Amino acid sequence: PSLPPEVFHIIPIFGSAMSYGNDPLGFFAQCKEKYGNVFTFVLLGRKVTVALGPKGNNFVLGGKSMAFSAEDAYKHLTTPVFGKDVVYDVPNELFMEQKKFVKVGLSVENFRAYVGMIEDEVDHFMKTDAAFLIFQMNDINDWGRFDVTDIMAQITILTASRTLQGSEVRQGLDKTFSELFNDLDGGFTPLNFLFPNLPLESYRKRDVAHRKMSEFYVDIIRKRRESGIDAQDMISALISQKYRSGRPLPDHEIAHILIALLMAGQHTSSATGSWALLHLAENLKVQEAFYQEQVKNFGNPDGTFRSMTYEELRELPIMDSIVRETLRLHPPIHSIMRYVRSDVPVPPTLGAPSKDGAYVIPRGYYVLASPSVSQVDPEVWHNPTTWDPTRWSDPEGVAAKAFKSYADENGETIDFGFGAVSKGTDSPYQPFGAGRHRCIGEQFAYLQLGTVLATMLRQVEIRLDQPMPEHNYHTMITMPKKPRNICYRRRAL
Ligand code: HEM
């Protein structure tokens, strides 16, 4: 057996850290040209084997957890932020139980209540935040401007805390909480992934913020237990669960799961919302179609709108394909990694075997899948780098056909246009990952993003008067680079 080809680099240990860190997708594209779909690069002393394309995704995401471990890859980054005894700090079987507990808090009954709460938060924000000053004034001809990610970050935390995190968290969402969140977030960066512990101020702040945040949640959980109130939200759901062993979740585990959910949902949703608004501001035809979908379904004769129900929200093909297409071009997570626990042969269909036989990825390496690459693969997608939500509603489109042939092969049925697309580990579309580590926040993210976009665009028109921003890969979650301003004007009633 032989090793996968190694990417040429000049500085030992440092390896390709610079090229990968600045532009991972450009780096993967160059490597693919030279070495094919499977290659290893050196990242500050780590050996990372990349497996590209749907087959590569399948290899990494469909791999057995005995061989490919997420906890060994992520734990040193996540445990100081989330806390002990949850997610990657426990064996995978236990985390799988915790994921089931969280799903109880993501029930349809809870979702039904969330739509109105999110509308309410966005409305209130637009009426009170300084960025929407023009909106608050009467003159409908004036244009205002805001930094789209600054605004989306605030709206995301307000709406997620009001819904998922519970009313106590929303009420406690003052300056102190925001500072704690920022300090914690400052410990969730690529630097922390590469160096778990450095004698830096940001690491110290991360640890202090974790302790305080954890105490903040534990306090809320204790009061809930004492009052016995079932608030139909995540905290109540977690309090009511038991492990298979019969053990209920102690306060600190519930607190740490809540921190994990806050971190998992915050930047992913605010990045997606930002990109969606940027594209809608640029593509006026789609913006108008989105607005008209709202008018047709929820418009009152006097120009105002009524609330959406959760069931109605799920039946809006234009809204759905806008979010879906945004996640295709801008998946917030560009690299999904696992630590290799035992030698793993690369299937011959994925990496051409050399004269010495199939490649083997040795224990101690990392493997990396990048669904971002297959999501813009010209062999799968027509005009792959164009943001075109209509591709999702055209049953004759290339994407539809690609998914259909995948579905036929795997005996799955796929509901096209909107609703389900393939969730298989070798699907070319995986913004939420696939396999045992797949995201459980997808439905919530669609609900949150759809409601936020609709509530905003019912009230303002938006325009882009700058080029579409580039991707910033220096943060864990891919964000739009500054400047990222959107112009807006109040809609006439
Ligand atoms: C896992 C993306 C929102 C909770 C994942 C993974 C991806 C992802 C790619 C797989 C990671 C891996 O395999 O290593 C996204 C995107 C989101 C989003 C694009 C929004 C647009 C959320 C929200 C929540 C959440 C709102 C919580 C309510 C989780 C959890 C996992 C996960 C618990 C499981 C991790 C594991 O099993 O290892 N997400 N996510 N996500 N996500 Fe999300």
C-alpha cells in the first residue's frame, strides 16, 4: 500500500497553512488539478488527507466512527468553549443520545410558536435599531444603508434566544451577555483549532466567559426546576430527558448543550442570512418574486401583512429555494474534518491506486471533506457559480436530474422543487453535512431565516451598490468580507 500524494510545500511543519487558510477552495482546486481527488497536505504539523467530490464526501462522512473520529478532531477546540461532558467531550454514543434530546426541543409544536416570536423580534428591531433610522422616519424616498452581517448577527441572536434558548435568556440578553458571547466566540477561531492553548488574552477571556456563561444558564435551569414550569422550549425539553442508563441530565450538561447550540446556530445562520440579503439586493427579479410570494399568500387588502403559520412557511417555494441556493454557493462550513484512528484504505473508485496498490491513510492523519467543492462542481451544476434559486424549482434542470439519478441508484425518493433533497453521504449538496454527524438544526435554520427575510422584505426594498463581497475564510464560519453594505428604502404601504 502507498500513501496518497502529498502537496508540495517549502516550509516543513508549516506546510500549506497559508494557501489553505487564505483560500481553501482555490487551494483545493489547484491541488485537484495536480494530484486528483485525494491528496494530503501539511497543516502546521498535522497531515490532512482531502477527499473531494461526492465520492470523497461519502468516504469521509459515511466512514465508520471507529475509524474516523469527529471528537478527536474537534474536542480541543470545542470543550473549552462548550464545556465538559457534552458533544465532543464524551464518547460518540453518548453524544448521539444528546442529539436525540435536542431533537425533542426542535419539535413541530415548538416551531409553530416560533414563527410569530421571530416576526415580533424582527419588527421590533427594525423599529428601534439605529441602522434602520430611515425606515423609522416617514419619508419613503430616502435610502439608508447597513452592514449586512452586523445586522444579521444581532437579529440572529435575538431570534434564537427568544425561541430556542428560552425567555429568560432573551430577557437577560443585555450588554453583559453580548460581551460574554463575544469573548467566548473569540475562543472559537482557526487559531484555537491549531493551538488549543496559548498564553494569550483571548484564551484567558474564553475561559472566564465560559465559566460565567455556564453559571448564567445553570441559574436559569435551577429556577425552572424549582418552579416546575414547562415552557415548551429547549430547556424544558432537556430537563425532561433521560439517558438510556436512566440517568437524567444534570444542570451543567444542559447548560453546556445550550452553549453548544448557541455557537452552532449563531454564525451559520447569520452568515447565510447575510449572503441571502446580498444576493436579493443584487438580483431584483428574485427579490420581487419573493415579495410577491408574500403578498399573494399573506397580504391584506390595505397593504399590510398577516402572520405566517409554520405549515404555510414550509409551502413557499421561492423562499425555500432562496435559502437553499444561498447555502449551495455559501455553505458556512467549508471543511469537515475527522481524526483517523486506524489505517484506512482509500476505495479505488475514489483515488486511482498507484502501482503499489490502493492508497492507505495512516492512523494519526486527519481526513477532510469539503462539500463546498461538489456544490459548485460543473459536472453536476449548470452555471455552477451563478446564484440562481430557480434551479431548484426546474424539474428539468441539471441539478434536478443529478439528484434524480442519485435517488434512483439509491432507491430513495426525492421531493423536488422544495422540501427534501437527498441527504445521503454521497450527495453533491451537503451544506448541513451528512451521516451520523449531520446537522439537527436544519429545519430551525430554514424557519428562522425564512421568517427573518420575509419580515424584513415585507417592509423594505434593498439594493446593492457595491460588488458582491468575497468570502472571508479567516473565521471558522465563512463570512462576507467587508465592505458588505446594503441600501434599503421603506416600501410604500
Ligand atoms: C452539525 C451546518 C445551523 C446544530 C452540522 C454540520 C454542518 C452544519 C455542516 C456537520 C459537521 C460535521 O460533520 O463535522 C449548519 C448550517 C446551519 C446550521 C449551514 C445554518 C444555516 C444549526 C443550528 C443548530 C445546529 C441552528 C442548533 C439548533 C448542529 C448540531 C450538529 C450540527 C448539534 C451535530 C454535530 C455532530 O454530530 O458532530 N451543522 N448548521 N446547527 N449542527 Fe448545524
